[in-house]
Amino acid sequence: MIIDVHAHWGPWFFSMEVGSVATNLTVMDRYGIDLAVVSATEAVIYGVAAGNRALARVLESSDRLLGYLTINPRRLDDAERDLRELLPTGRFVGVKIHTDYTGSPANSAQTRAALEMAAAHDLPALVHTWDTTPLDLAQAVADIPGVRAIAGHMGANGWRHAIEAANGVDRLWLEPCFSHTEAGRFAAVAAAVNPRRLLFGTDATLIDPAAAYGAVLAADLPPELAERVAWRNAAELFRLDLSSDTVPRVGG
């Protein structure tokens, strides 16, 4: 079992044939990924409301995709409406916050308010982090009761800061996807943090899962930790019931 906690659905602004659900599933099959939690590229890059609703329709068509409802920290009224209207579908299991595209750093009042909203709805938040920003996210987690956050890219080239962040606060998880993966990066993080705080993420379909998959394989994790990274920690974080072969249920 493999759960990808950082994936996307929909076309990017590059010349890439990645817009269809079929492409998502083909890529997942290539690497043995059973479930992917996806945000709508349209919601992250262009229009949040339209993108979230397009994703809601897509999620009805595939049992192997679960959704992040994208929140723009500068449009929280829209976010509250989307949460109210789309969470009852049962297919959204978290929220996505992209700090750079929205001009809302992790330590900004806007992103902190978005994290408070996620906590109020008891949803994990996947937050874009880079360089030193895992430390800012960790401080927000420490300050906001109940928030559960994933440091997307585990800080990218700032992964050493992600180690400090994860060891300084609970309720913060790390996932490894990065377009310029350094040798030994994931192995060093895995050796230094609580094994229950590690997840598997690829950034598909923007990046081929080979990068994250290879980084995790190269870390040569012991079997119990490898299982935790591959799926068990994600199932616990998102409270997924994987006891049957049918659609994963939230809250199991």
C-alpha cells in the first residue's frame, strides 16, 4: 500500500499532457501508488472556487483519489463557503495552502487564519514550505490549538530546518517531494525525526513520482518505518478506513 499525500489533478501552465484523471491513474499505476490526495491545479494557480468545484466532480469518478480543498488565505470568506458546500461530499480529507502563489507567508496573519479555519474543521493542512519556512509553520502549529499541518517538500533545500521544526512541535508532518533532490536528504530526515511524522509525497503530476520514490528507496528504511512512510502514517493522519476494498472512508 502506498498513499501519496502531495499530488495534483488538472493541467499545469507548462506544455504537459497531465490534465486528465487517466493520467493521474497511469502515473500512480507505474509506481504502485494506491491512493493520492490531490488538489486542483486550477484552484492553486487560478481560481479557487471553480477549481475546488471541478475537483469535487472529478473525485466522484475515481475511488483512488481523495481531495484537498484549496484555501486562499486572502479569500477566507470564499474558503468558508467552499468548506460548507463541499465537505459533505465526503471526498475532501484536508486543505491545501500555497503560501507563495497567494503571497501569504507561513508566518502571516492570513495564513495563520487559514490554519485556524482548517483546525476548526478538524482537517490536516498541506502547506507549501521552502528554505527556512518550516520553522515559521512549526511556530504557527505551536500557537494554534488543534492544527495538524504537513510541511510540503519538507522545506525543499531547507530540509535541515524541517528537522528542527518537526522536533520542536508535535502535529507537524513532513513529506519529501522536491524537484532538486539532494543525495541522502530523506535518509537524514528519517533518521532524525519521530517516525510517525514522515509521509510520502510526490508532487505529481507536476513532477514524476520517480524523484520522491527513488529518494525513499535510497534511504533503505527498515521495514516498519518504510511501511509508516508508505501509507500507515497517512492513514492515521487523514483518519482513513482502509479495511475494505471499496471507497476509503474518512473517520475510520
